[in-house]
Amino acid sequence: MATFVIGGFWHGAGWTFLFWGFLHGMALVIHRLWSNLGFKMWTWLAWLITFNFVNVAWIFFRAREWEDAIKVLSSMFSLNNVVLPNFLESKLQFLKSFEIIFGGFVENIGGDYFTPLWFVLAFVLVLAFKNSMYYLNIKLNKKYLILSIFLFSYAFITSLVSSSNVFLYFNF
């Protein structure tokens, strides 16, 4: 747990960074407890929980101030920012009393009408196919070790002799 909190502090001195580290530490503690107690969960549910947890936790990493993080979370979990497509307005008039707006389907995400299609296509590609490591099926052997050492050494030496060396967190 301390490692994650220190990791949060390493990324920045604000409370949001510390809380980001704390959240990830708590997630690991919960995961270990869950596993050690022998509880089981459907794979798809574990994937969904992990995905949503990571999305929420990284808000604290990105936020400049604590209030900014709370504002983003409030927007995510309230109904007053829901925009439904215009064609549903005649069928769902009662939703206006809950401050739900009817308008362009993609106007708030900076896309066009193909944007939802791209999201669905990306989702299908991610879930329907095996990842690249499955297809490579690389066995850890001496040949792979030598290649890895060579590539690491090349990258390291190249970074030493390059004339431009900008600090990673410059103006972060």
C-alpha cells in the first residue's frame, strides 16, 4: 500500500496524486483479499469492474485540484449531462423532467455520426481477437534474451549520444 502512495507522491505533490496512488493500492489489496479468500467472479464482470475503476481512478491523476476531480466525477455520475438522440424525444418526453436533453447524438464528444460506429468496431476488435503476444507465441530462450539485451543496449546508447534530452516531466 505504501508503495502505491509513494508512487502517487512521485508523480506529483498534490493530494490528487496521493489519492490516485492510494486508490491503486486499495485495488491491489482488495484483489489479493478476494483471491486469497477463494471468491470467484465471471471474467467479463472482473473486466468491467477493472475498466471502470481505472477510468475513475485516473481522474484524480489528471485533475489539477481536488475540486476539479469532484466536478468531473459529478458530471460522470449525474443525469443532468445525458444527451439522447433527437429521434427519441417524442417517445421519451417524460425524461425532460429529469433534466435529460435531446440533441445531436455526437455533438458533445467532438466526433461525427461515424464516431459511435468506430467505438463499436474498436470494442469488437479488442474482444473478438487474440492480442499480438498470443500470435507471436514467443518462448523465453537465449535467442530472445540476446535480442532483448541488444535492443535495450541500442536504445540506451542512442539516448546517451543524442543531442536533445528533454526531461520527461518538464512543464508537467
